Amino acid sequence: MKTNKKVAFIFIGIIIIINIIGFIVLPDTIVMQISTGGSAGLTLSKPIGILSMLAIGIVAALYTIYNQDESKNARGYFILGIVLIVHVIVFVVNL
């Protein structure tokens, strides 16, 4: 359980730093989803997009912290990894 807390708090710190950088660097309208034709499918304003990504990261970290089953630790880390990859993809698509 201690390892889960350490990893989750480090992850929350990384996500907060990424979102602060995103608030400074990203454009006013953020593309969150790309359609099959390659055009912007879902766009959000910067504050809503940043806050939604932050909320998803915090929920994933809380899942990892409060995961009581030791056999499911890998699932929590996997979810944290996916959230981090989604953040990177949003940055790449919008810059």
C-alpha cells in the first residue's frame, strides 16, 4: 500500500506540472479527439480541457491509492500509464 501511495502522489505531481505547462503552451481551443478523416472531432476550450485531463489523472491516482487488493496493483499502474500517454497525445496533437 505504501508503494501505491508513493507512485500515486508522484503521478499527481507530474500531472499537475504537465497541466500547468499545458495551460501556458496549448492553444485556446484544444483538440481532444480526432475523427477518422483526420480533422478535429472534439474540441474543448483550454480551461475545460485542462481541468478534465487533471480530473481524470486524479481519479486514476485515487484508484491506485485506495486499491486494497495486492493482485490488482498492476491494473492501477496500467491505468496511470494510459492517463499519462493520453496527456502526451493531447500535447502532440495540439502543438
